[in-house]
Amino acid sequence: MRRDRRSRRVALLAVLPMYLFTLAFVIGPLAYMLVLSFMRRSGAWGVEADFTLRNYLHIGEPVFLATFWQSLRLAFATTALVTLIGYPFGYFMARLTPKWRNRCMILLIVPFWTSSLMRLYGWMIVFRANGALDRLLMWAGLTDRPLKLLYTYPAVVVGMVYALVPFMIYSVYSSAEKLDMGLLEAARDLGAPRSHAFLTVALPLTMPGVGSGLVLTFIPSMGLYFIADILGGNKVVLVGTLIQEQLMKVHDWPFAAALSVVLMALTSLFLFVYRRATHSGELEGLV
Amino acid sequence: MKTQKKRNRGTAALLLLSLFLVAGCGGAPAADPTTAAAATTAAATTEAATEAAAESTTSSAAAATSAAASTTTAAAASATTTAATEAPASTAAASALADPALTGTQLNLYTWEGMFPQDILDGFTAETGIRINYVNFDYDETMLSKLETAQGGDYDLVIADDYIIETVIAEGLAQKLDTAKLKNYANIDPAYQKQFYDPNDEYTVPYGAGVQTIVYDPSAVGIEITGYADLWDPALANNLGLIGNFRVINGMALKVLGESYNTEDLGIIRAAGQKLLELAPNIRLIKDDQLEADLLSGEIGAGVMYTSQVFSAVVENPELRVVFPKEGIGFGVMAGFIPSKAPNAGAAYAFLDYILDAARGADCFLYLGYYSTNRAANEFIDVSLKDLLILPEGFNVNMEMIQNISDEATAEHDLVWTEFKTATGQN
């Protein structure tokens, strides 16, 4: 009995730093942001502490709602494309021999050694007038003059997919790696055609991986506004763009805080719906 | 204007670096992945990326940065040497100002990065024995909050933008200048004095002016551009680049409607917004950094840009045409002031006097790429660059400065701006 209590106390002491850390660096800023979002801006840079709903009502302006819609659309499009590209990649990667699996994994990790912004500048070199892609198209005889590929919506989508596809690949891979091939063979033995065996056995068993891939793709894609800035020439206005502009240019911190709160609420809502729909308490690769 | 100079160089370094990486097939040394992650989240701004880049690939980054720096200033430097050799006489006088009491002290200079050529900074220390502690900020607002925290102390000399200086003076964070201590004070071009931020000319010394101008490539644009109204011409479809400053861009539409930049009438701002929506089909790109690179590479045929960008673009391609819009021009001034409790105000006076010298002033503006606010310096500026660094006589008849306006008007501008940007995305 006494020993038990003592070990509980030791355990509490051991986790205390984590609690304090969370309190100071997660709960604290969140609470600060929430409080800020109900304040009023004042002067060039400051805020005034009197309660107002103005910031939230202001989000109701059609143009700001359109921004949320734009962000959602881009996030969905990105997630769909990432799944289409990432799933087969991860699935077949898990089927490779261990030696090649490792090589693939290294190739996937290497790009992360460079800053993501520099990789985006690489895409600018690809997309710009008389850039790599333009030359290739002209060389192939598909076009006869430089195109305006950079600063367009498709360029933004390419950048988003490029930035996020590795996360889907990792998640699917970790699921597919655990897949017991015996089950697939059994299905085949019992007469299921290849496609049928995949759809009824392999796909459901790798769904947890897809699920965590979806979460890992969707949530960041709601916030990766700088890709739209750089590859979209600032013309694709996302919520992230708006928040950054409110902070750095308009200097309306309370409104920026309100936008962040709504964005976070929206993302949490999607996460909640996803969990409800899939009945999955845990996410493969995330926990 | 603000941080253009600095950011330009940052992005130039980034571009160069990415080129290195593409050419070298990813032979980049390993970086701490958390650095990259931090960059992803925090770094919408290029500065953060530059830092991350510098951290991750230290050796090549340093090389690239210095390479980029030297290319941007190369043109200016070559011009400077010719100007300097023409006029060795004027510098001799300044050495007399070396005050023995200040020798060995320190000047705490607070401004953006890259505001002075290294020669000027080194020269000052050599001549006066005053060390320079160069502290830089990214945004005027950062400077203001630091200065508020320090209650006007810590720094001896601050150089910042006009609108923020108005706030600094209103908050009592600047001290009145004793112009008798500045022998070269008379060199200042009076056209840049007594502006809204310092109407009685008591606190500030202007250091460079910027105007937003239209610059275009006649070979890529089918029409002649003389004012803002021409930018609405359908001939410019998907061919126009703008800086991302909402007061400047909304101000363009205000000017076309014959209104003031600083109107607080929400109806007029709204009307300007409607006018701006008609411009959307012509917009190819909106960005603050490196807009001139897109003009030089042909991504855009025309652009509305900051002075330093126009300067680098035209130095690179003299065929480009610079237009002072006939509807009137907007301009901003950067100015130096001494904080109210500056620990070493004497050093600040010495430095101000040092850069107000005619020949050294010319060196500074060539380096900076902003319009000269030093009348005596103008004759030291190379003939070929005079048009780019000296505003024409009488420019201030048809000009207006962008000032702080009410929160309501700012919010309306922001709304109009977001609507405009959203509309450009529908192209």
C-alpha cells in the first residue's frame, strides 16, 4: 500500500515536466489567442482589453468566408491527389525486398535535408517561362512558345502535393508492411481474382494507414499558405495568408487571433468527424 | 519600401542556393530536420528561410550570400568609384569633427539590415574612433515596440519609415535635434523636410526616399503607359505584377478616381475597391520580394514597384521604361532620429554628420538604391544614374505621402484588398 503510493508520487514527479511544458507552451498560447480574439485593436500595433464579438462577426464578410472555402477546396484537392499518388507508392514499397525498401526510404527522406522553401524555389525554376518544363514541352513539340505556368492554381496544387505526399507514403507503408501476405494468398487460393483479393483483404487492412495519412495531409494543407504565395503569386488567398497579412500588414492581432481560432475549430471538427466515421481511436503511425 | 533591400538580397541568395542544389543533384550536407520543420511552420517570410538555409548548408550558403550581395551592389560600386575619384576634396573637412571625448565609445545604431555600405561604417570608426553596434529590425513595428520597452533608451540612432516616426514622436520617444551640432545639416534637400511626421523639422534627418512607380518593358507591352489608368487597359491582360502593399495598391485606384491616399471616407474606399476589381484580369502576380526579377525574366511585362526594385531592374535592363504616374505619385521617406534617452547621443550626431557629407551621401544612395535626400550629394552621383536616384525638380507638387488612418478605414482597405486578391485568383 505504502509502496504503491510512493511509486505514484515518483511517477507524478516524472511526468510533471511534461505537464508544465504543455501548460506553458500549448495551453498558455492557446488561451492567450482565445482571449485576444475577443479584444479590440487599437492604434498602430496594440490591442485594447474590452470584450467584443466584432472579430468573429467580421469573419462573416463574404470575402472572408470565401477564403475559408478556398482553403478547404485546396486542402481536399491536395488530400485526394496525395492519396491517389501516395497509396500505390507506399503499398508497393512495402512489397519490395528489404534492401530496396531501405533505399526507397532514404530517397524519400533526403529531400527533407533541405528547407522546404528552397525546394519550392526549385519548383519555380521548373515552372517559370523558359524553365525546365517549358523547354521540355517545346522540345517535344507540344507547345511553340513559352507558357505562363508559374503563378497559377495548378502550380499551387503541384507544390502542395509535392510537399505532403511523403506523409501519405510513410503511413501507408507502415500499414502495408504489417500486412500478412498469407491472407492475400489464402484469398487467392479460395478463388478470388487478384483485384478482388486486394479490395476485400489488403485495402481494408491498410485503411488505418490511409487514415493517418489523410490526417497528416489534410491538417497541414489547411495551413501551408506560403506555397500558394510563392507558386501562386499571392493570387490564391487562403486563411493562412489572411492571418499572416492581419499580423504583419494590417496589424489587427485580435482579428488574426479570431481567424486562427475558427481555423483550428474547423480542423478539429474534421478530425472529430473522421474519428466518428472510422471508429478509429488511434491512428497508425501517429501513436 | 522598408525592408526591400534586405529581402531582395535574401531571396537572391535563396535562388542562387537552390540553383546550386539543382546543379549539384542534391549533394547538400545534412541538416537538423527540426530546423527544416521550423522553417515550414514559421517561415512564410523569406527571412526565416534564409536563416534556415544558412543553418543547414553553412558553407555554401555563406558563399551564395556574398555572391548575391556582390552582384546587387556591383553596378552601384562601379559607379561609386567613379564618383569618389572625382571628389576627394569634400571628405577632408569631416575629419575635423572627430571629438576626442567620443573616441572609444559605442554607437548603437538601430535600423534595417544593409542600410549602409561597409566602407561608410568602417570609415566612420576609423575616423572617429567610435565603434558601431549595428542592430537590425525587420519591421518598423518591431522597432517601435523595442523602443517602447526601452523607454527611449538603449539606442543612439534609429532609422525607420515616416509613418512610424510619427508615432515615435507622438509617444515622446525621440529627442529634439540640436542642428548646430550637424555641420552638414544644410546639405539636406528641403523638399524632404517638414513632412507630416515631423512638421516643424525638429526631430529627424531624412535618409533616402522611395516612390512607387510603374516600370514596364516596351517590347512586352503593346501600349504606352503614362499613368495608373493605363494599367486597366485590356492589352495588359495577365501581364501585370504588383507589390503586396495594400495601401499602395488600393491607393492606385483612389488616385485614378481623383481621391486622396489617406481618405477615411469608407464609401470612397469601397468605390476604389470596385474599380480595383476591374483590374483583376490583368494581374499575373502580387508579391513584395524580387518582383523586379519577374520583370527581367519576362514573367510580367509591367509592374508597380518599390524604388529599390525599379533601381535594380533598370540597372540590369536599361530598355525598361520608368513612369511617374500622371495621377500623382506616392512617396515615403526614411529618416533618422535620436531616441529620447539615447545613451550616447554625441555619437549619433557624429554619425549623422558623417553620412550627411555630400560625397559619402552619394555613396550611400548608390548602395541603397533609394532617391537622394541630400541635395549636395546629387552632384556626386554618376550621370547615368541621376534619373534613378534624384527625383525631378517639382515632383512634390503632385505627390502625397501615405499616412496612418483610422482603424475603420484600415479595416475597409483590408476588406477591399482581400476581395481584389481573391478576384485575381479567378483568372
